[in-house]
Amino acid sequence: MSHYLPPIEQFPRLNQGACYFDSAATCLAPEPVLQQWLQFYREYHASVHRSSHAASREATAQLEQARSDIGQFIGADAHNLCLPASTTIALNMLAEQLPIAWQAGDEIVLSVAEHHANLLPWQRLAKRYQLRLRWLELDRHSGELADDWQQLFNPRTKLLAVTAASNVTGALLPLPELCTAAHAVGALAVVDAAQAAAHVRFNVHSIGCDALVFSAHKCYGVTGAAALYMQPQLWPQMQPWLLGGGMVAQVSREQAQWVDAIQRFEAGTPDSAAIVTFAAALQWLEQQQQAGLHDYLAQLRQQLLHGLQQRQWLKVLPSGAAATPLVSFYSDTIHAYDLAVWLDSVDIAVRAGSHCAQPLLQHFGVESVVRVSLGAYNTAQQIQHLLSQLDQAHALLI
Ligand SMILES: Cc1ncc(COP(=O)(O)O)c(C=O)c1O
């Protein structure tokens, strides 16, 4: 048994007995992390990388320290870590700027579990250049990556763009193996770690990816900050996507020269407070992991899974052996939205729908599912409460 004690007192809005089971969408931010955000605005708020006065120097130092700390969390050097506002923005930027000379018939390998953020930008690119999207399938029964996945990679493969974990089933994909297969045919490998970063300790070097991205707000931080690692041979070949202040070395009336640094991808004033808070959130997360959070959430997930499987009227989407702490399920007789509305009426927050992953739901032959995703503030009692409220819903809505 895990001895982890959920720090519920750090999440005041949960003191009224509310159950928040939507951490895969956005984690609640704990008080110590929020204090960092406030402290930044109170004590350090100023323009970064622009002005020479002391306040600006201090704000810049805070931002760059955060870059270094966030990089360390994934084993990346700060020089290779860009700080966009979200995973979605980073993936769109990569789709437009990766240094690949696309030719009609080139192939991009995606998984069927992609969030739309790691699908639509590649879909648009595929239309523009007449590329072929190839799909890593998940087994419908086990939820695992299908056995024949290696066959997808061939000399026409120019890119692998894959999620580290499904935001619907939680299934973790074998990133090092996938990246090795991509590199073996000369393709680049991009990892969308938005869903997994709070649960799996990544090292970009052991994964062997060319780029990896994740958002702060799914790691107990605030919205408005994300991390995009790009390997040191990659980003110098890339043109910036957004142009503006803070990313140029020299500008004349006719031309401009970009800074020879990762900041060339950070045009405009960044959300410095969100970035500094991101570093604080990762530090907080690390402390929780040291206190046993990972095993604790794995146990809660088992309890949830077991409880759901005992209820014959519910069907659980399979996740495979290794998964993040979430479970998605549906009923043939009660719509997922009705279940979510019922649960909301008793202060239990879950998410229902297609979870921005419609191809995956089509793969499983369902239109919408209820997703229960767990965070550091959830407890075994809350899961019991959720299960008994599902029983109530079943009794009343059927
Ligand atoms: C797997 C995955 N990728 C990308 C995203 C998009 O992240 P953001 O909304 O922070 O840009 C999400 C958000 O749910 C996600 O789960």
C-alpha cells in the first residue's frame, strides 16, 4: 500500500467535498504553486529580454532560471528548450517549420490515439503536400499498440508524430522503440507528452526523440505555458513561425536576422508568470512523486477500474498494461453526457464526450465516453462515492 497523503488542504476549493476527476484536461494548481504566480506579479513583474533596468533584469533571470529547471525535468539543456504558450501552439509551429523538404507521397506516422492537437496540423500539411498519413493502431481488445506496427516505417516515412499516452484510455506508447524505428528510416520523431508528463519521468535523450512538448496546466501549473524541446541539430535549421519583438539580432528596413538561440521561436512578450510558475509546479510534482504519488494514483486507478468492471451495465475502454491514471467508460443504455450531468449535480467533475480524439472513439466504435482522470487530490473515498453515484444514476436514468 502506498503511504502517500493527498495534500487536499493545498486545494481549498475541494474542502467543501467536491470531487475533481478531470485532471487529464487540466490539473488543479496547489496553493504553493499559485503563491509563486502571485509572487512573480508582486515582486518581479517586468518586461523580459528587452529593458536594461534592474526589474527587467530580475524578471529575465527568473524566466531563464525557469527554462533551465523545466529543461532539467526532461533531461534537456536550456539552450534547446523553447517556451511556447501551449502544446497546441508548439505542435502547429512544428508542422509549419520542421526542416523537411516534403514531396508528394511522403509519409507521416501517427497513432490512432492522437489528440486533435497532434493530428489536425499534420492533416493540413498532408493535404497541402499530398502526403500520406499512416496509422499506428491500438488493439481493440487489449488497448495495446498492435503487433505489426514496425511495418509502417519505410523509406517514404519522413516523420513520426506520436502521443506518449492516450488522453482517452491512458495507454502509454513505447516511445524509445518508435523513435528508433523512425530514425532507422531517416525520419524525424516528435513526441506529444502533454498527457504523460505528470505521470512518467521522461528523459529526451533516452527516448531519442527530435522534439517533445508538454503543457504546464496538466502538471499542476497554470495555463499559458508549455515546454518544447528540440534537439540541437534540429532547431538551428528551422525558421521561426511567429515574427516580432525579442527574437531578432538585427533588423533593417528590408531584412531581419534572427537571434542564434532558441529564443528565436519566442516572438513577443511571453507569459513570464506562467513560465516561472511552471517550474515551481514541476518542483512540487517532483516532491509529490518522491512522497509516493505515482504508486498512489496507480492504486486509485485499480480501485476505479475494478469498481467499474463490476458494474455490468458499464463498458470500460481497454488501456493495455501500462497506463496513466485515468479510465474511460460508457453505457449502451445511458448517454455519457447524462452520466456526467448527473455526477456534476452531486459535485463530481468528470468529462464526457470524444475528448478531442474522435478517430480513437471511431476506432472503438463509440461516440462519447465518460473519462475519470486522477490527480494528487483524489482519494479512495472519492472513488467509492463516484461509484455509488453511478449506481444511483443507473437506478434513476435507466
Ligand atoms: C495528448 C494531448 N495532446 C495535446 C493536448 C493539447 O494541450 P493544450 O490544450 O495544453 O495545448 C492535450 C490536451 O488535452 C492532450 O491531452
